[in-house]
Amino acid sequence: MTSSGTTMAEALNTALRHALRDDPAVHVMGEDVGTLGGVFRITDGLAAEFGDARCADTPLAESGILGTAVGMAMYGLRPVVEMQFDAFAYPAFEQLVSHVAKMRNRTRGRLPLPLTIRVPYGGGIGGVEHHSDSSEGYYLHTPGLHVVTPATVGDAYGLLRRAIASDDPVVFLEPKRRYWTKEDWSPDGPAAPVPPIGRAVLRRPGTDAVLITYGPSLPVCLEAADAAREEGLDVGVLDLRSLVPFDDETVCAAVRATGRAVVVHEASGFGGAGAEIAARVGERCFHHLEAPVRRVTGLDVPYPAPLLERHHLPGVDRVLDAVRDLQWPSATRARHGGEPYAVGA
Amino acid sequence: MTLQQTTERAAAEPRTPGRDPAPLLPDRRPARVLGTPAADAVDPALLRELHRHLVVGRRFNEQATALTRQGRLAVYPSSRGQEACQVAAALALRPRDWLFPTYRDTLAVVARGVDPVETLTLLRGDWHTGYDPVEHRVAPLCTPLATHLPHAVGLAHAARLSGDDLVALALTGDGGTSEGDFHEALTFAGVTRAPVVFLVQNNGYAISVPLAKQTAAPTLAHKGVGYGVPGVQVDGNDVVAVHGVLSTAVEKARSGGGPTLVEALTYRLDAHTNADDAARYRSDDEVERWRAEDPVTRMETHLRAAGLLDEETGRQALAAAETMAADLRRRVAEEPAVDPMELFAHVYATPTAQLGEQRARLAAELRAEAGSR
């Protein structure tokens, strides 16, 4: 990482610019996306470059925004909708669940909806109430939607381009606390090709255990893996990138290779993505597991006020605790000077 | 008034659009043609066409309701009594225009030329949308109230952005105008000036709830003024008036004149569906009063008085209705062909690996089932 790198916000902006440039069907729309360039500046400069029909400020009405986008997609356009914040997307929930997710199916494939719904999500920015939700659970439980979330600058660009090009509706969850993180990446640079939606990527190999995560929790997991290394544990980190479609193959390969797994996400744990992942791993990799799959998630509380959010969010220490809890054999414990790890919660 | 208040008011003024609300307001009385001198000026060919559609439409409603009693349709939300709105909506559109119907608008869909059996698959239970929406330019029958109205706005807006002169006509009911999506659709339509027309079929009830408990608005057509959308009220049992009002609104939208909100005053002679008991919320007297306003009878009375309905014309209309009904009975009586494997075919452009696994499991279950027979 260098100070002259590219931020995730810039990469997303570039992805939108290139999509608008390459396909006249692409239309960006949402609240404040025009003149202002979006409250996070993700659409900065697009209205000036492509006109206010291609990058359109809309009335402040999320159901109307998404419902109108559905009609535009029915006509053959490729709308890219911005929901200003995670919790502000809820008025559009009925459109999403009853129409966006179902239109292709209920019309036997005659009305596919090539729609991208960008949602800045997650906490850690000190946001006041209703600005920090992790809403992926609502979306991934709805058949017909793809649910994608980048964790790196390169993926922000590559996955957004793929989402916009997709003929299926994609809920594109942007980890807003990563918007201003810089990485050495350039759209023109010799970046590694971005794998398609639906493929998980091992961000860090490890032989002892694997942390399964996505979006805003990737840096937490990488840091935890570094810390575990100091304790003599070689922990890998798997970035899911897409919750739907879910990459069972890569997840199971990573779990089978290590026998131990921890799922990490910001959203509350009960009934969340981690529960699904742990269940799938249990069903598919039971005989390879040395310990139950652990989950490190947000608490089962409404998103806390900013001064309390650090107690809610899964941090490095909680991830490390879970790793230590993975029923290591005494030989491994011996590597750590015979300090026994607690077994069970 | 203090100086400060004066200054604030002056500063606020440029924010208002400054439009005169008067042209957006509906006339004091709903538009009517039948029984007025204007009826004599209408093209007889159009009158005969509207009449034939009304007769066929009435038969369609009666036949579909009968099919629920035979268990052939799970449910049928009848539009008996509202045929004038249904027929006029379909006939006001050109082939390239789009119709956005609700579950009660099957007759409008059929009048637009969609096969009746394909139209009824939602209610028969073989697939949600049985017709090809793109081929017919008819959106799927929409069940969640008013949620299809923004779709009509978006499609019309997209067409306009693409230099295409098509118009979208969206249907809803009086209850639908209380939904948030009605508000949002009209907000977007007003701002974008999309070529869209909204037809509210005000039949007086949202299932059992009368209009007085639904809204305090002077009329539903008045709702348009808040969005900068002109409102028009029409006698919804006067097929010629509804057709005229809708045609005017559609062509105005086509020529760049923006959206219109049309409220048609009508009445649902049947219950909400065959599963509803309308006697619990409305009197026989009330139904009888509206029976006297039957849209089919009113049209026939006019045609006879104008010498446009001879015996042969009437017989031909009835014969067309019977042919349609017999065909519907025969084809709906056939066991619908459903393919369990199709459950997985249209969820995504490419089925996910998980759907592939579930498909294989279901196929194995079906093989086992077939083997045990």
C-alpha cells in the first residue's frame, strides 16, 4: 500500500464511468448522485460527463427509485441504482423481494432484470442511528438475487463491472468503511484478472485453520491471521466476495485442507450468513472437521450508538479467541508453551 | 409580519414550481358520453367494436367465475360491472404501447389480445405469468397493490429517453391509491413527465372497506394535483367516455404532454373474489342501484336508440362470446402441463450450483415416485 494508491471509492467511480462509457443502456440513478456526486462521492463527475439522464438525481423515494428502475430494465436499459445507506434501502424492500427477485422467474425468463443495486453497508464509521446496518441477511435469503460484496479495491472495480454486465439483479454491498482505503491498483495496470461473481478467493493461505469472511471484515481477519502467526498458528483467510451465488467448492476445499474454520461478519449472528455457512460446512465437510465451525459476528442487538459500536463489531481479539477455541490437540498447545486453550464457548 | 418573516417568505418563493393548480383539477362532474349529444358524433364502427368487447368481456367474467365453482380456477377476482373500464383500457392503446394490469384486470389483458387461458394461469395455478409479456406488451398481473405503478413510469421514462414514442397505461383500484407506491409512482411521473397514464377503477370498495374509510380526498382524481399530474374523472360505466378520456390522455402522453391520472367511477357487481362474501359489507339495494347502471346494458340501450344494434349484430356478438366461453371451458378442463424441473429454470440466467443439486434431488424423488406407482 502506498499513499499514492487508489481508494475503493475511486475504483467504484471508475467502474461506473467505464460502464457508462461502454454501454449506452447503463443508467445510474439515485438520491444526490448527480450534481453532488453522491454522499460518498462514488458518482462524482458522472453527471457532468454523461449528462443528467445517464446519471440522474431522483426524488427521495427509495421504492420509487427501485420500482422505476424495474420498469427501465423491463424496457431494456441497465439501471444502476444507488441506495444512499443500508438502512435507507428498506423502503424499497417490497420492490426488491416481490418484483426484482421474481420477475425473471414469474415470466418464465421473458423479463430478466439486469439491475444493479448499490448499497453502502456496515459500520465502523461512527455513523448515527440507521447508517451502519449490515443488511446482507435480508437479501441472501431471497432467491432470484445475487448478493455481492467487494473487500479490495481491485474487486470493487471488477465485481461492479461484472454486476452491471450481469443479466440478473445484483445487490452490490459496498463496505463503506473501506471506501477511503488505498491500495496499489489501477484500472489500466497489470492487475490480476478479477474472478467472476460466485468465486471465493483465498486472500492468505494457511494450513491450521481458515477464516471465512467478506466485505468489511476482511482486514480484521487478515490482521487476526497475522497475530495468530505470532502464536504459531498458520491461519488462512478466505474472501467470499459473493454470498449468492455461494462458492461451496472453494469454501469446502479450504475447510478440508485445514479442518478448522471460523466465519466472521459484522451482521448479527442469529439467522445470519454465518449460520448458513457453518451449516453448509457441517453438512459437506463433517469428517474433515477437527472442531465445530465457530462464528464471530456482531451481537444480536440493534446497531449500537457510535460510542458503543466497537463492542458490537467483531475485532481481532474476538477472532483470535475463536481461533484459540478450535479444539487444538495438545501437541499444538505445546507449540505455544503448553498454554491450554479453552474448549467450548 | 416581521421583517424577518417577510425575508424568509421571499427567499422561499423560487423553490415552488409556480404552476397554477387549476388546470390539474378534475371537472366538477365526471365525463360522460352515453346519453349526451356527444354520443352521436362517435364513429359507429368504434361503438360496435366496444360493444362486441363488452359482450365478450361479460361472458368471460361469468365463465371464469363458473370455473372457480368447478374447481378449475383456484380463485377469480371478477370485473363484472367494470367491463367498460377493462375494454376501454385495452382499446385505447396502440400495439407498441404497454399495459400494466392488476389481478382484477384479466379482461383488459384478454381484450388486448392475449389468450384467455394464458391470462388465467396465475389463477389456475400452473405458472404465475402464463403469457409472454414482451410479445403482448402486457406486464404480469400484479398482486401487491400499486407496486407495478412505478414500473409503468420507469418503462415509459426509458422509452422516452430512447426516443421511442410508446405510452404505458397502468391500472389500479381505489384501495391502491392509498399505497405508498401510488404516491411514489405519481411523484416520479410528475417529475420525469414520463408518457404514462394511470387509470384508477374506483369501484367503491377495497375488498370490504368503503372509499370513505380509504381517503378524505375530494375525489381520487384530485390526488394528481399534489404531483403536478392532471386528474380527470370519468363515468366508469360509460365505455365510450372511458375510451375517449383514456385515448386523449394516451395521445397527450405520446406527444410529450406528460402523465394523466384518470379516475373511473364504477362498481364491482360480484364479490371481491369467489371466496368473498360481499353481503357482509354492502346492501342488496346498493347492488341493485348499480345493476341499473350496468355498462353492457347502457351501451346496448344507446346502440338500439341510435339504430346501430340490429338483430344480426347482437347475435354475432353473443356468438363470439359463446365461442370464447366454450373454448375457455374446454381448455381449462384439460389438466395443465406442469414440469417440476422448470422450478429451477428461471431463477437466474444460469442456475447456481446449489440449484443444480436441488434439481438433481427432485429429479431423483420423481424417479422414485414413478417407480413406486
